[in-house]
Amino acid sequence: MRGKWRILLFTTVCLLCCPRMVHAQEPVIIVIDPGHGGKNLGAQYDGYVEKDMTMVTAMAMKEELERYENVVVYLTHETDTDLSIKARAQFAREKEADFLFCLHYNSSENHNFYGAEVWVPAYGSLYAKGRAFAEIEMEQLTEMGLYSRGIKTRLNDRDENYYGILRYCSEFDIPSALIEHCHLDHPSDKVFYQQSEEQLKAFGRADGTAAAKYLGLASPELGVDYGGYPKMNVEIREDAVRPDKSGPDVCAIEVQEINEQTGELTVKIEASDRESYVQYYSYSLDGGRTFSRLEPWPRPVWYESAPEHVFTADIPLEQNLELCVNAYNGFDFFTESNHIQIEAVSPPGAEDELPSYEELHPEELYARDLEGTKAAEQNTLAVLLIFIGILMILVFLAMVRMILRLRGSNRRRRRR
């Protein structure tokens, strides 16, 4: 009897344990690509160099992910090396990566853009996977206080993914995403990286958390299990998910108030974009020749923009102004609004600087009238003197003419 119980117990253990042993879960393989390296410096501003920053962030992301179970993490390079884009993707293929994360910091040609953005492949399931991760990544970055520039695709002239790392990873069928954490060259973003190196590591930890949530990782050390973390259900399309190449569909303004005491102008903007969302706005007081810095457009969530916005601006006094606004969408294309003419506003108290005629005392009124009468008499005398002078000149010319005629007559008589 005991033998039967032993056999039954052994069979039960085998049934419970053997499937797990046979179907043991394979480790998740992650490849992190620190952007740039070697002679390829990347963006440079205020003494900061992108290739150095991406390495710090990548190492922190690797360290964070290695705190999770059943994960293997590689860097495409751990030294200051200028590795080709294709070689980075080939490295991920050799490691049979489940996902490649390419880390970068940004800058713009005119130093006017700010915020974080994520670029993903434009085609099929790779778009769906990249987009689902990017949604989580953007949530992490906006929670840090960064302004979202959105999740985007970009194509080259051959209708391929514009960014090489996304293009080659797509060629090797490796899910991928390119993260631009912030702009080095804008005051709004400097606070996120110029305080200490710890800020660059914080970016890496945030990237690691986003990756763990997307891949459903668990960490007893951290006390988290993202096995059931909700991910965006992205439709897999046969055609490319193309970027928006036109400006917002609507951009209209109206002046709500001009405070003549403070010189403050209140303006309402209506702006919308069917294919994207409104991202920034700027205003001009000289008819579009110059504009203010780009201001953030209000968005309830990063991918939805409010239909209208009211802003105030201090206007110069005693100048005629021509107001217009540019509204920018998520792909940095803008639409210019209608123009509104604003008449010059007098500075406060300008009318009180000189007393009105009615406010003067009688003595002052008499003095003022007397001064006016004297001025009028002087003007009349001046005109009379000019008239007499002209008349005397005419008389003089007439006398000269008569003398010349008389001399001519005397000469003719003498000849006879």
C-alpha cells in the first residue's frame, strides 16, 4: 500500500514539475545602443557631448534591467567606439535580441524646439511593437516633467525608415525604438540634464522601467511584477504609417481684451490638426516678421491637444501693431493665423500730463489767449513784410526794364 502511495506521489510530482522543466521560459534578450561614439560626437552644447551622455544613460538602463528576472542585457558597445549603424543592428541580430533600444539626446537647427520624442519603424508588426513600447516610454518621460514631442515615424525618399538603426533592425526583423530624451540646446530642457550626472542615470532607469513594463518583466528585488502590465493594442497595417507633412488645419485668433493701464493683450487661439495634434504656438506683433519663442500648447494627454487656448502678452505702447499667431503640429509644421491690426495704446496718464483748456485758471486763460494773439499778429506782420518785399522787387524790375527801353530809343535817334 505504501508503495502505491509512493508511486502516486512521484507521478503527481512529475506531472506538476516536468512540464515546467521541458517548457522552461527562455530569457528575454535586450540590446541597448548608446547613440554615437568615437569621432561621431553627436549633439554638442554648453560643453556637453551627446556620445558621453548616451553611454552614461545606457549603462544605467542596463544596470536597471539586470535587476529583473530572466533577462539578458547587452550594449552594442561599452567603449568610446564609432560603430556603424548597420553593425549595431547586426550585433542585435547575432544576440537574437527581442528588442533594441537606441538612446539619444537631441538638438534643433534653430535651437527652438524642446521636449522628448520616440521614433519607431513605420511598417507592420514592427510599428505596432515599437508604438506599444513608445507609449509606455513617453508616459515615463512626461512623469519626469518633460514636454512630449510625440511618437513618430519618418521615411526617406525610397519610402524606407529614415533612421538607419530602425531601417536595419526592420531588415533583420528586430523590434526597435529610438529615444530622444531631451534637447540640449533649449532652456526648457537644460534643467533635466545639467544638474548632475545622476540626471542622465535617471533617464536610463526610466528607460529600463519602460522596457520592463512593455516586456512584462518581474523583479523580486524591486518588488514589482509587470507580467500583466497593460499595453496599447496597436493595429497592424499593411501600408506605412506616414508622418503628417502639412500644418494644422485650423489656426484662428481673436483679441479678447487690451488693458490700456498695464499694456497687457489677451488673445484666444483656436487650433486643431486632424492627422496629428497641436504642439507649440508663437505670436508676432509686427505682422509675422518676428515671432516669440515657442510656447507649449495645452494637452490633456500628450497625444491630444485642447481645441483652444488663451494667452496674454505685454505689448509696446504708442505703436501700431499687427498681431498673428503660428500653431505647430507634432511634426513641426505650422499654420499662420489671420492678422489683426491693433491701434497704438497711449501710456497710462499720458492725457493728464498737460492740463486741458477748461482746467486752466482765468489768469492762465488770459495769458494763453494773449500769447495766441501775439503769435497771430507776428504771423500777419511776417506775411505783410514778405508781400511788400515781393512788390518792391517787382517795381524795381519794372523800372530797370523802362530804363533799358529808353536807352534803346535814344540810340536809334542818334543813328538817324
